[in-house]
Amino acid sequence: SKREIKMRKLDSTKVRPLKSEQLLHIEDHDFALRPGFGGSPIPVGIDVQVESIDSISEVDMDFTMTLYLRHYWKDERLSFRSNKNKSMTFDGRLIKKIWVPDVFFVHSKRSFIHDTTVENIMLRVYPDGNVLFSLRITVSAMCFMDFSRFPLDTQNCSLELESYAYNEDDLMLYWKHGNKSLSTDEHISLSQFFIEEFSASSGLAFYSSTGWYNRLFINFALRRHIFFFVLQSYFPAMLMVMLSWVSFWIDRRAVPARVSLGITTVLTMSTIMTGVSASMPQVSYIKAVDVYLWISFLFVFLSVIEYAAVNYLTTIEERKQLKKRGKASGMYSMDAVQAMAFDGCFHDTDVDMDLTPFPEPCEENETRTSQTNISNADTPRLRRKRSLKGNVGRIILQNNHVIDTYSRIIFPSVYIVFNFFYWGLYM
Amino acid sequence: SHIFKKNEDLTKAWKGKTEQLLKIDEHDFTMRPAFGGPAIPVGVDVQVESLDSISEVDMDFTMTLYLRHYWKDERLSFPSTNNKSRTFDGRLVEKIWVPDVFFVHSKRSFIHDTTTDNIMLRVFPDGHVLYSMRVTVTAMCNMDFSRFPLDSQTCSLELESYAYTDEDLMLYWKNGNESLKTDEKISLSQFLIQKFHTTSRLAFYSSTGWYNRLYINFTLRRHIFFFLLQTYFPATLMVMLSWVSFWIDRRAVPARVSLGITTVLTMSTIITGVNASMPRVSYIKAVDIYLWVSFVFVFLSVLEYAAVNYLTTVQERKERKLRERFSCSCGIPHSKTMMLDGNYSESDANSLAGYTRNQMVPEEEKPEKVVVHLAMSNESNSSRKRGLKGHVGLRIIQNTHAIDKYSRLIFPGTYIVFNLIYWSVFS
């Protein structure tokens, strides 16, 4: 019988335990049971070092962060005898055999532990059983963003850590060094945002099915740099509005010029607006940049409408004068304004025009005007007499460029007032 | 008899020959060589296979490299007659201790695994190990775009042990500066790779201690040709096109206005196109400076024509008032009155050459005509005298196309000076 027992020991099918396993009594360690199982909750301290914030996405409303996540707890089953009281660092693959806290990131979309060249895991055990467990993780988590003040906005995002299985009766999660548990690399910076503050906080979360859990928060506030949007959106919009005012200074007889100026500025404003919305989520409220661009669009639009009014009233005036003078044989005595509108050439005084579809070049028209001297001499006097009769409506018709004169002052001043309101309100 | 049978039905797996050779059974992979003793030195050797991509928007780069580790593990020594190394399958790595080197500030990385894991393990009889793997890593690189696209970026890839501080593992470049080799054909389409060199430092983590960190540094200089073709050249052409407007007759209002406004629209499109593929930085880039100054030039050419047109209209109105005051218009044919505007030469205004052409003039006005005409000539003389008295504004009104004349010289001159300054500052 004694001999039988000896033989059985020799052909043991169990793999000989590794030295570390002997050191840490891994065989007796049941990794399915937490330290202090059945007793008081085990406190697990958390320490985070943020390596980088990789990207903030407006369209997906999330952020990606890479961080070193360190857990500190005491497991007496892992204590070992040591005369130096120094900690021992073990290979990361040992964690498969011991109990570790099951922290997860609430509201995360994707996350992974880096695994090049081996899993980025550190396990350090102190002789008294204190354990330091560190991981390098990249996590993409949701952040609810409010764009009503975009791009003059500040976003508050937070990364939340919680134990998945153990509620507060079993595992107490806390920040190891209070507010100083959160540290960041010196170089942490984003191209589009200014990181205002990192702060750590903690709270309790209640799940109706499973109870109360400790939740730790990593909060940070991001303030957007406006310079890029000033250069990309605000400045071009402002220049387009100013360009539309140029139209009021051009002679009202230059119909093709003023119309193409107005409509091309409308086209450019439209292009700018499309460019801004391309990289934004499709939200259901109006953003600050939308307010600015749409009002600038309105100004540009109104300058086109203004010229349409000017041109229309000019045409009415010309039609009235035409009726008064009656039709000459085959040729129409036209006021300089209408002649200009017709063939685009400069005419300084009234001319006789042959209203053919293809007007002849400018010089020939002028030589033909020598016939109508007499009527020209009278019309200025007649015009002035009519105006003295006090017909106010006709004064406005006759001096159409009064609308232009007022517009030259009204449009810029209203736009400047709008700018004061806008920047005062949002900044 | 009992014992003999039990020996035959051994349920234990037959040990592989490797494991017998390297004594894997007794090898505890969770403990580093000389566990509890002095730090183990691990030499690193890198051969860069390629730089796959540099991304400005994400501010990162992707590199594929062969990473080789050299260390001595006496537990793996084996007896050998010819002192040659033995090469083992990569899957043996799971059973022995290997250094846990990771890439600091890496976003994504992986060990290639086609057709099997690209891992080489070579053990020398005295216990020296060569462990090589093929890795692709995407790492962060802080880029400064203030001189884009005439910029140089310096990026570095950092290697560090995850768990072992410098008291446990000393990471060093095996051959000093010669440890870094690159494939001959390594090249990027957009950049010129200036140099690769290695450095090493110590990095401190407040929670975990001092670690050895190795750096692979390289400098990239951007090829400007693409941006010359894509951005600078079109912008310069647009500015030159806007100067064409000064050579066109100022009476061609629609032409000059639409030329100006269409060049503004094209400049706006070029500016939007450049910013589409750039990160949204908060400072101004070199290419922004060029494009915005060009935009201002094009904008000013539109304003210049608005001024020319406005002043022409004002002058014309004055001439008309002048003519109405001397209402007969002096029998001067309209072709000659046209000349009074200053459109052609003003010398004919003082001549009576065209005076006799008109036969429609009533008799009683003849004496007035002479008087009036003389008065008009005095008028024009005195108006010049008035100019000499210091009415500078009036002289400019009469010679409106002087603005055009000056612009033809000033605009190109200023733009060329700007170009000289720009290229000498940034090149």
C-alpha cells in the first residue's frame, strides 16, 4: 500500500506548479471568489493617467481616449514571505489565474487593451498582499454634445468607470488619491479644442434590476478654438455681404452688372453654407453659425431685391415718358437710362434708338442722336416743372437712385448693428 | 504487476522534444530571468520596413518594422556540441518569458499573422535569445502646421517596457546608433525622409516609477510641388485675371463687374478646397496667408471698379447739370458733347469746329450760343483753374480713368513685392 501511494505520486497527471504559482499559492487561489468573499466589501482604488485624447467626433458625438488604468486592492491570499518588503513584478499572463476587479466603461462604444508586443498589462504584488494592476486601454465613449452655440461652444464630456458584477455591497470603487488620482501627459492637446480642466468625481448609480453601484467619473471640458471657423466661415460671409453693397455704388443703368453681382454673391453665400453643414450632425435646432450665415444670406438676398425694385421703378418712369413723347418714325427717343439698359453702352443724354434686337456698337448710336436737339432742350425744363407741382411719388420715381443712396447707408449700418448683437450675445 | 500496468496507461501528454531540450516544464514564464536579482538587460534592434502613411487630420503616422529583442535567460541554455543557435516555432513564445515592450502613444498596432504569426525565436546554447517580430504600429505625432505646406515634421516612435521599471529591465539600443536600419526603398509620395536616428531616455510615472524609453526619431520634409500646382498657381492666376479688369474700358460695366465677382468666387472655392483636408487648427498656416492676401487683392479690384464707376457717374451728372444750365447745349452735336465727358480727348471741347453742323437751332438763340459757348470754354478753363486752386477732387473726377492707370501699376507691383517677401520668409 505504501508503495502504491508512492507510484501514484510519480505518474501525476497534474502539471508541476510554476515557481510564481508556488510563491503566490495560486493552486489554493480561487479566482472566482473575490477577496473577503461573503464578508465586507473590498475597497478597490483607481488611478488614471490620460495619455491622449485622440479625437472628438461631432457627427458621431463621441470621443476617443487612451489611458493607463491602475487598480489597487489587497488580496491576502497572494501575500508571500519576503525579507526586503519589495514588490514583485509578474508577467501579465498571470492575471488569468487570479481574481481581478471587473471594471468597465459605461457608455463606451468600442474599447480595447493594447496588445503589442504583448498585452499591455502590469501585475505587481507586494509581500502583504497589496496588488497593483495596470492596463493601457483605448476607449471610445459617448458624449452628449449641445451645438446650439457652435462654434463658440464648450463641451463637457465624461468617461465613467464601474464594476460590472459587484455592487457596492461587494466592491467599493474609489479614487485612490482623491482629486489627484487623475493625471495627464504633458503633451496632451487637441488641434481644435482647448482642454479646460480634468476633474475626477464619483457617484452611485442605481439599476432597478441589480442594485446600487459605485461609479467613478473622469470629467473634462473642451472649449473650441474659434479661429478656424472665423477664417473658414465668418470672414468669407462678411466679405460677401460687403461685396453685395458694392452694387449700390454702381450706376443703376448698368443692369447686367448689378444683377450678376447680386446673384453671384448669393451663390457664394450658398456655397459657404453648404460647406459648413457638411461636417456637422443633422441636429434639429439652429446653431450659432447658422444664425450668422442665414442673416448674411438675407442681406445679400435683399441687395438683389433692392436692385430689382430700383430697376422696376426706373422702367415705369421711362414708360411714362415714352407715352408722353409719342413714337417717332421707326425710332424711339429714349432717355439715357433706358438706352443704357438696352445696349449696355454709356449714354450721357437722351438718344434716339432703333430698338432692334442686336444693337449696333456705341459710337454709331451717338452720331445718330444729333437729330433730336430741340426736344432735349425742353425736357429738362419740363421735368423740373412737373416736380415742382408737389407730386411726391413722382419725385421718388424720378430720383430712383434715392433708394440706392439710402441703401448705401442703411445696409452697412444694420449689418454692423447685427454684428454687435451677435458677438455680444455669444461671447 | 499492478504498478506495471499503471505505468503504461499514462494520461499525461508526451513531452515535446523542445520542451525537454529547453526544460520548459521548470521554466516559470511569469518570472523574468534573475527574478529578485539585478535588472536584466534587453537589447533592441529595429529595421524599418516602410512608413505607410502620415495623416495630418489625425496627426499620426503608420510604420511597419521588424522589432528584435536580445537577452540572456540561463534557464533556456542547453548542451550543444557545435555552439550553433536553434530556431524554434513562434508558438513557443507562449511558454517562456519574453520582454513586454510596448509602443508609447500608439493608437493601434498589431503583429502580422499571415500565414502564421510573424515571430522568430532563436536560442543559443548559452541561453542567449533572439526574439523577432513584424509589427505595424500607428502612433501619434504632434504636428505644427504654422508653415504648412513649407513645413518639416519631426515624429518619433517610443518603445518601453510596460511592467518592468529600470530596476527590473534595462532596455537599450543593441548597437547604439547603428541599431536602426531602413529598407533602401523606403519613401513617401508627399514627404522626403530626411533622417532616422535613435535616442534613449528615462521616463517617470508618478504611480509606478522610472522606465527606460527608446526613441526612433525621423524628420519629414514636405514636397511643395503638389501644393504649388493645386493651390498657389491657381490663386496667382486668379489675381492676375482680376488685373485684366483695369485694361477693359470703364464703360463696359457688366464685363468688369462680372470679371471681378467671378474671380472672387473662384478664390473662395480654392480656399474652401484647401481646408477640406486639413485639421482644424487654431493658428494661421502659411498657405492661409497666401490665399487670404490674394483674396484681398481680388476683392480690392472689385472695389476699385466700384469707385471708378461711381466717380464716372458723379462726373457725368455734373456735366449734365452744366449742360442744363446753358440749356441750348450750344448746338454742339452730341458726339461732341460726349467729348466733354472726357471719354476721348478734351481738346475738342474748346473748338468751334462742330458748331456749324447744326441747322435745327432757332435763330434767336444764336448770339447766346456764342456767348454761352465762350462761357463754357471759360467754364472748362476755370474748372481747370479751380483744380489748380486745390480742388484736387475735381481733377480726379475729370480724369477718372487715372485710377485705372494707377491701378495697372500699383496692383501688380504690390503683389510682386508680397510674393518676394512671402517666399523669402517661408522658404
